[in-house]
Amino acid sequence: MGTGNDRLGVTILEDISTLILQSHDLDETLRNIVTLVARRMGTEVCSIYLLDEDRETLRLCASIGLSPEAVGKVSLKIGEGLTGLAAEEGQVVAILEPKTHPRYRYFKETGEERYHSFLGIPLFDRKIPIGVLTIQTVAPRQFSADDISTLSTIAFQVSSIVINARLLDSIRKKEEEKSAFARELEKTRQSLIDKERPAAGQTNGALRGTVACPGLASGVAYVLDDNLGFPETLEDEPVEVASELQQLELTLEKTRIQTLFLEKRVTERLSQSDAAIFHTHLMFLEDRSFLEKLRREIHAGHSVAFALKKVVGEYLEAFERMEDPYLRERAADIKDIGRRLLANLGDTLHNPLQLKHPGILVAREILPSDMATLDHEHIRGIVTETGERNSHAVIMAKALGIPALVGVKAAVRSTPPETQVILDANSGCFYVNPAPHVTEEYRRLQADASRELHRLEEFRDLPAATRDGEKVILRANIGLISDVNIALRNGAEGVGLYRTEFPYMTRGSFPDRDDQYQLYRKVVENFPDYPVTIRTLDIGGDKGLPYFSPPREDNPFMGWRSVRVSLDNRDIFRTQIEAILMAGAHGPVKLLFPMISGMEEVHACREVIEEARANLRREGTPFASHVPTGIMIEVPSAVQMAEQLAREVDFFALGTNDLIQYMLAADRNNPLVNKYYDPLHPAVLHALAQVTDVARRQGIGLCLCGEMASDPMNFLVLYGLGMREFSMPAPFIPRIKAFLRDLDSAVAIKAARDVLTLSESAKIRAYLIEVLKEIEQLD
Ligand code: PEP
Ligand code: MG
């Protein structure tokens, strides 16, 4: 049970919250507060003095009772008069007959000579005085302990309001400075671009990068410049301004009510000082410039979600730039407000931002979850500043057949949104605002490329076989349902690797068993004549889930990822396996476990399969009676253990993307060590030869599903080593089929045998170039 005074405190807190909701700037809030306090305390005068920036001058900022003309004018030094005394001492000053006090000072502008009692309470910002709240009465009044306690509560609230208002104000100023600076910067940049832009007839300078997925594309640039959303360039479906504005008001109102409720609850459960933080939130939700910015975005044709993401993002950035660490920490409040606003708006995670029309995505970095949510149909090409050629985002781009260039320095800075660009992901060039003759040249090249594509299409329905008739199986790597069509279009013989983590990334929470089953079933039913290899969750490394935050790790690729996460989350793991077994009732399915490093994990996975089977049996749910089980060979220890592991499983899937990085200690995403990440390194080739040999001798299946198989030079060696089943991004299948049809098995077998005798990859490469020339696969 609280005391009467506690209850009074709660009501005052509520009253002040209401005042914040009714006022739109600090002056108005303070004016309303002094009126409220005078009424509540039954005094003729209530005033608020605040310390100027010089930290020495107290200025009268709001008053009821003193002459209105004095507000903003009257100022006194710290220590001057009774008000100054309260600020100087940081103590409550309660005086009967103030005129008799030695520190009394008379300000004639205020007309305060009539008053016979004075109570001054200092205002603080983390122990530093920032002002004084005073009350005065005409009749002599001895202020009670309750009066002092109530006024102290109010003073505490006023302090938090003043601090917040100043914070918002300094952010506003910073924003203004920033936009003035940005305008200057843009002018300079533009003049540099103009200077560099060649006159018609000259060659245009191109930015250079590393080819991650070959191809040509042209169109407008979509610049993706942060992770909070895609402010300038991406948006939802066209919006109706009036209804979005209405939606915004509703969302704000809902959030304000929620904030009041939270404030009350925290006051009751914790303390008033814990609850005071919600004043910041309310002030923010009422802040004129915040609201104006939101409305402006909506008037510009954006949705509420977009406006919130953008504006909250800008504020966050401003907070994070604050010099004062305490203020910087307040960024958490903005995050909190932003999140609650978005949540009150509805579920935005299922409403991915979309590109308005086809274009080329230019970004500092693209995360796998971005790729999972973006509207693929409209992405013609991808350009990134970071250089992760083997990252999962790039893998997805490849699966979709989207030309991609990585490691293009200053791409974002050099590309104004919506400019015309050309992406040549064959020769590694990216042109911003190309000269007319460059555009013309690329138009011709694109026409040639689409003729070549046409030619390759002929191979779609032909069997994949060498010139001497040796058959090879080419399956597709898929991640999203949209990949299924691409796989079918390119003549894939089933799916050799279904990366199930990608559908997990596009959701707001873990999909339940039925969701997963429906998804897998859809894939399986699309390939009635071929198997679909479904790999269990492979998160961690560069693949995160928005709703499942892993611990911070120094070496995420060597950390808690993939099957390790699954084995530590048995329920999630078993649920996924059950869904896979259930999908197996609709067509041939294989079950694949990633990142196996030893025998114990195989046994543990087996146990979970048995649990899943028992569960389904008990429920009477139909599921496949036999599902071949395999493991990824992508950790060096698995290569060493291949002989023993092969006795335990039905097939191996060679994951060269990871195997190369682990064997050569070269991060697949780090451009600085790209040259060490070498698929043709002798150690890698020997490891591949060893695994192929084991699989052949023990009569188990082997499918290589790393990206390296989509390159003809690598393919030549892999085929020569004896591999006959591959899984790759589907758009590469026709090209590899065409390559195979000109290849003689004997040539490839000899080439593989020869390269295994070489000890440097440069020599291996030079040798293979000669072989390709001989079989006329190189210009
Ligand atoms: C691999 O590591 O080669 C592989 C196919 O798996 P992922 O690229 O999904 O890690
Ligand atoms: Mg892998």
C-alpha cells in the first residue's frame, strides 16, 4: 500500500504526462506546468528558472503570478537572491517572510514584493543543477514536509522534461548542421562528377570490382545505404496519402496511450524515477519536428512504415553522434519508441519493402536477410562495396542468375539514386551515368548475350553428357521458392541442395512444423521425377535470423553455427526433421546435415531422426518410410574421417564453399584474403580426390554442391577426379551442359591426374588454360 503522498505523486505524474501531450514545445510545457502546480499547491506564484548555457545565469522561463513581461527577461547569477541560493547550494530553500532574509534580492520587473513565503527546489541533471522551481504565497505560509516532498516530485519531473527538450533541440540543431554540410558536400561531389564526366566521344571512367556472378545489366540505380530500411530508394506499393496520414495518427495515439500505461505501471511497480523515462517517450511522440518529418515523408508518397523507419533512423543516427556518452545511450529510447510505433502499426516483417521498378541495387553490403526479403523480380544487377564473393547474399544472387559485382570501392558515394548505370559483370566494370557511346556499345553486347542465352536454352532439355556419352547429373541449389521456377527453367534434375535457412530469414519467428512441411512439399511436388535434398538449418556465420540472436562471437564461422545450433535446440531441430520426413511422403527426399565435424554429431543427428520418426508414428502422421541420410563434407576433419563417416551415411555432399575457407584459413567473405581462397589450391584438390575415392569405394552417393562447380575450368578437374553428380546455381546449368558436350572424358581424367602432381595453383591454372584451349573452350 502506498502512502497518501505516493498517490499524490502518481496523480501529479499523470497530470504532467497529460500536459506533455497537450503542449508542443518546452515553453508551452513549462507554462502549463507552473499553472498546474500553483493550482495544486494553492499558491499565487509558481516559477521556473533555468540555467543558461554559460552555467552561471538563471533565467526566468515560465511563471504564473509574477509579471508576464518578466518571463525571459529576468536573470540572476547563481548564488544571487533566494532562487540563486537554491541553485548554488543544490538544496531546498523554504523561507517565511523572505524580505527579511539576508540573501533576499528584489527584482522590480517581477512585482514579487507582495509575497510572504518562498519555497525553491533545485532542478538537476545527474547531480548538476540546471534550474530552480519556486512557489510563493501572499499570505505567510510555513511549508510542510508534504509540500516540500510533493514539489520535489514535480521538480524531478520538470528536470526530466527540460533535459529531454534540450536533447531534442540539440538533435534538431545537429540535423540542420548536417543537412547544411550534406548540401555542401553534394555540391562539391557534383562538381567533381561534372569535371570527370567526359565529353561525348570520350571513354567514360568505370568503377571496378570483382565479378561474383557474370552477366550484363543496365537501368536505374537503387542505392541501399543503411540497414534500417531503404530510405531514398525503396518503398511499398503506391500509397494513398490520406489513409496513410490517418494510419499515422492512429499509430501515434495508440503508442501515446501505451506509453501512459507503461509509465503508470512502472511507477506502481518500481518508482517514479524509473517511470520518468516515459516522459522522454511522450515528448518524442509529441515533438513537432518529429511529427512534421513523418508527415512530410507520407506527403511525398511513402507509407507510414517507410516514414517511421526513415525518420526514426535519422534520429537514431543523431543520438549516436552525441559526444556525451549519457546522451548517446538515450539512443536506446529512440529505438524503443521506433520499435513500439512499428509494432503498433502492425506486422511489418511480412510486408517487405519492394523495388518500385526494375533496377540495379547498389549497396555497401547486402545481408542474406536483405536478399531474402527483397523483391527479386525487379533486381537486374547487384553492386556492393564489400568484397564477399562467396557470401550467402551473393550465392542467392547467383541462384537467381542476377549479375553481381563485389568490392566496388565508393560505389554508394559515386551513385546518386535513380541515375542510369551499366553493370558489366563480365569484365568487372560499373558505369555511372555512362557516355552515349558506352551505352550504345553495351546495348550491342546485351543483344549478343541474349542471343547466347537463347543458344544455351537449347541445352535445357538435352541430357547432360560428355562427347563420349558419359552421363552427369546436374541439380540445382535453391533457397527460396522463387528458385524452383529458375531451376525448372534451366533443366535442373532435381535439387541437390535446398538451403532451408533462407525461408527462415524472411519470417518474423520460427515457422511451425506445418509451415515448413507445406514449403518443403511444394518444392518436392515441383520435381516429381527427381530427388530433392533438404539440408537442415545452417544458420550462424553470415546467416542470422532476425528473431534468433546468437551470442556475439569472435569467430562466428568457427562458432555456434549450423548443426551445432540445431543440436543445442533439439525441439527446433526435431520439428524440422519431422517436416522433412512428412514432405518425403510426396516424392523422393534426401535429408542432409551441414557442418559435420565428427562421428558424434552423426550419431546425435540419427537419434533426433529416430525421435522424429517415433513422434510421427505416435501421432499417426504420414511420412516417408525411407529417406536417405547424408552429411556435408565441408570441415577438414570430415575429410580426414571420410572413410569412417561413409559407413554411417547414404551420401556425401561436398560443400567446397566452406571446405576451402576452413582448409586454407581464408574467410570466404573477406576480400583481403580473397587470393588465399583458392578452389584450385593443391590441398583442396587432394582433399576432393580423397573424398571422391572413398565414396566410390564404399558405394555411397556423392554430390558436389559448392559454387566452384559452376566454373568450367574447375568443372573439368572435378569431372576428371571422378565426380558425376553436381548441384549448382541453376542459371549455370545450361552453360555447364554446353561445356560437357564438347568434353572428352579421357581428356578430363588425364587433366585431373596431371594437376594432382603439381604443387602450386598458378601452375595448375596455367596447365588447365592450355587444356581448355585445346578443347576450344577458351577464346
Ligand atoms: C558449402 O559450404 O559449400 C555449401 C554448399 O554450403 P553453404 O554455401 O550454404 O555454406
Ligand atoms: Mg557450407
